[in-house]
Amino acid sequence: MKVNSYYPVITVADVAATAGFYETNFGFTKGFDSGWYVHLVHPENPSVNLAVMESSHDSLPEGYRKDAQGVLLNFEVEDVDAIYARMTASDVEILRPLKDEPWGQRHFIMRDPAGVMIDVIKLIPPTAEFAANYDGDKLPT
């Protein structure tokens, strides 16, 4: 099967506020905006996309028209420390402070206005214990 594109769509009550959060904090721009659905594209990497959809929209199946929950979006970045400093200086809620993990991540977790968790990550060398779990050419350095 050929997959042409893949991106998450998060369902929220306030589409404009949530889309604005990702525009302000991650630099996304709107590729499409119908009010109830906003497709965001990252200008530095057009293959990085995220969509925000009104959770009560009738295109969703009944019984699933609710805000996203239990979702964790990962953003791999070059300078996690700078982003952490910027986020802690703002009103963004930090759920887990900046930390180095033995499996090869320096990261922190915050939340967006709809309650979706965002894990902001910089890959770092893992400990020897976790290095063995990586496919050889995928090992962070």
C-alpha cells in the first residue's frame, strides 16, 4: 500500500485557540481553514502536518464527538532547552519538567489548550542498556 500522507487530527472544542497555540508555539501556518477544521503545515518542513477539528462536527461518527483525550504528540526538535525556557516563561502548562532519559531522549511534556499532551524531544545518546534496542543506523548520537 502506498501512503501519500500521514498526520494526526486532534478533535477539540475551540479550534481557533488550539490552532493558534500550534502556530504561536511551534511555527505552524494554516494550509486550510474552514472554521471547524484547520490544517496546519510547518513551513520549515512541509511534510510535518497537524490538523485541528471541532469535536462536535457532524462528519465525526456519533459517539465519537468529543475532545481528544489520551493523546500524546511528539515533536523532535533541535534545541529542546530553548523551547523549554520559552514555554516555562509563558503560561503554557508543563506536565513533566525537562529531563534526560536513558533510552535516548532529553524532553519535557506540556499540554495544549484542549488538554492534548505534547512531548518536546531532542534525541541524545542512550545508555548502553538501551543502545542495544536500536537498529544500528537509527541510534541517536
